[in-house]
Amino acid sequence: MRRSNRLSTLKTEKNRGGRPRTDATPITVRIYPEMLDWLDAQRARLHPEPSRPEMIRQILESAKDEH
């Protein structure tokens, strides 16, 4: 019995994993090792531990609220 090769002819939708698109603008920032160590230490104090981008967003929101 010959096995059909149907999978090669099936069209599959591309997995668009990751965060959904938002109206935010992505930026790239270079951070000195000492600053990154401080950032990671601050993240480690929180539970659940936020990602680096999320921690930076939280710091910016806090600074914005102070002004």
C-alpha cells in the first residue's frame, strides 16, 4: 500500500506567534553592563519577575507619573 503525500500539498497558515501588534514603537537601547546588572537585580526582587522590556516600561511609567 502506497502512502499518500498529502501533507506536502496542504496549505497551512503561518504561525504568527509572539506579542500581538500594538500602536507602540519598538526602540533599541544600548545599556552599560553596570546598568544592566542593576536592572536585573531590580527585576529579581519582583514576583513574577518581569522581562527586561517590561521592567523598563514600568520604570518609565513611574518616572512619567512623578512629573
